[in-house]
Amino acid sequence: MIDKRSFRCYHNGMFARLGKGLKDILYPPTCIACRKRLPEEDGDKPVCRHCYVSIKRNLPPFCYRCGRHLDIRHSVKSLCVECIRKTLHFDRALSPCKYEGVMKELIHAFKYRNKDYLGKNLGALMVDFIREYGFDMKPIDLVMPIPLSRGRMREREFNQAQLLGDCVAKAFNKEIFLHGLIRHRQTKPQAELQGQKRLQNIKGCFSLMNADLVKERNVLLIDDVLTTGATASEAASVLKKAGAHTVFVLTLAN
């Protein structure tokens, strides 16, 4: 004889399956990148298999500063030409993917089309990259997402860097520090600016609530994209001035 609790669970599950079936008929799942309907076996994934394998990955050797693929014909001491010319305050950056094609579409959907559920899938790419190339996470004391301004947070309702950081911190059993680094003014989107204007735009926009929390500690900054490195460098500068020992940067793409 089936008890009442089991009976309710059975019916709740049945209605949930029925609801999902109707939803799939009315709104069939589609690939975020190419917009084509996903096959049934891939219905719970954000992109189709073709688009997934089309994601362009960063491959070694890596520039020791920005993490991009290093053309050894145009490098000095494991640094690319661009990094030789810049002053960047972080010690090293890494990114599993290139910011183009399918990955660029995914990041835009993640940030600007409220697809916050993508954080889990995209964060897994970062975790897999660290494990694949054996980057040592043992020295990392804190995982710290790049913060949004209050206005941007109200507008977006989530911080994409925090969702990515949650995945990384959980995978490597690290402490995630969410409220120490503050973005105390809203800046123009860095994507709209070039070169020196990016540096001017981001200058002085970060501060720390409590410097003692990062003093002599190794910090891993998390963000979605690294282009010129201006945002990560400005955040790293604040951390270094507060006494952080080393500051590494991990982004989804560059």
C-alpha cells in the first residue's frame, strides 16, 4: 500500500515531467550561439555540440603576464609584445578561451541577456582549464571576484564574476571573498573604450573595506573577460598597496 507522502511525491514528479514536456513543445530548447533547436539528448545544455567544439581555446605556450597564446618568435622572457610595453599590477593572468565567436556570444548572453544559469557551465570551463594544465592552486588564499558598481548590480541583478568565482572556489576548496573589494563608482563599459581611455575610465574606482584581510595573502581575482588588462590591473594595484603578496587573475576569455 502506498502511503500519502509517496503518493504526493509521485504526483508532483508526474506533473513536473508533464510541465517540462509541454514547455519543450511550446518553447523547444535552442542553442544560445547558433539559435538552432537542440537535439533531445542535448536539451539541458546551453549550446549544441557543433558550437561547443567551435569555442576557440587558448593553447600553450602562454604569455606569463596576460595568459594569451605566446608567439615565441615575438616574445621576450615569456612575455608577449603587448605585455612588454605595459605596466600591469597583477602577477599573472590565465584564460581558457579566446573572446571571439561562440564564446563571445555566450558571454554576452550571460551578462546582458540575463542568462545567469550559464555561470555553472562557463565556470566549469575555467575549472577544467586549471586542472588540464596543472596550474597550482595550493598557494591561493582568497578567491575574489571583480565587483560591480551598485548601479550596475541593480540593473543586472547578479555579478557574473561572482558566479564564475563560486565555481572556482568550490572546485578547489578556497575561501571566496565577496565584499572586501568595492567598486565605489560606476564607470563606462570598458568595451566601449580603447587604449588609454580604458585606464583613465577605471582609475581610482576600487577600494578595500579592510586591508588586513589581504595582507601578505595570495589573491586570485576572477572576471569574465580580460582585454587590455586595465580593470584587473587597477584592482590588483589596490590589493598590492594593501599588502597582498601576489595577485593572480583568472578570466573566462581574453
